[in-house]
Amino acid sequence: MTDLLERVLSAATLRTVVRQRCCAGVSGFTISRLIASYVSAEAVLGFANNERSGRLPVELVPPHRRGAFLETLQRVPANRASNEIATLRP
């Protein structure tokens, strides 16, 4: 079931959930840290090498990790300190 779920989680779905969590009070910095924790180091470097600023695009979360990313994002309460994200990951 998890494999099926991860295959159908589009980038648009991820963006929608990220927007909902921002509206619920989760900080952009916290979401950025969470995205970075699910993206490969190579993708982070590629993003940084392009001298782009701001949050890593949620599209960089690989399909096989999207289900876990969304589960963790849903568990982040509003106003949670970003350094506490590591304790939420499975």
C-alpha cells in the first residue's frame, strides 16, 4: 500500500500540503529543514550551485520518500522549533 501511495503523490500534492501546513502556523524555516532532510545531498548541492536562494523545492523529495515526508510534515505542530524535526522522523 505504501508503494502505491508514494507512486501517486505528485509534486502538486506535496505543494498543497506544504501550503496547508504553512497556513496552520508551521514556519517556512521548519518546512525547509524538513524538506532538506528528505532530499539527497546531491540535490541540495545542485540547488545551491545554481545560486538559488530560498526553500528547496518540494519537488526534489524523491517519489520513494514522499509518503514518509508527508507523514512527518503532518506530525509537525505549529510553532515547533525546527531543531526538533529530527525527533519526528521515523
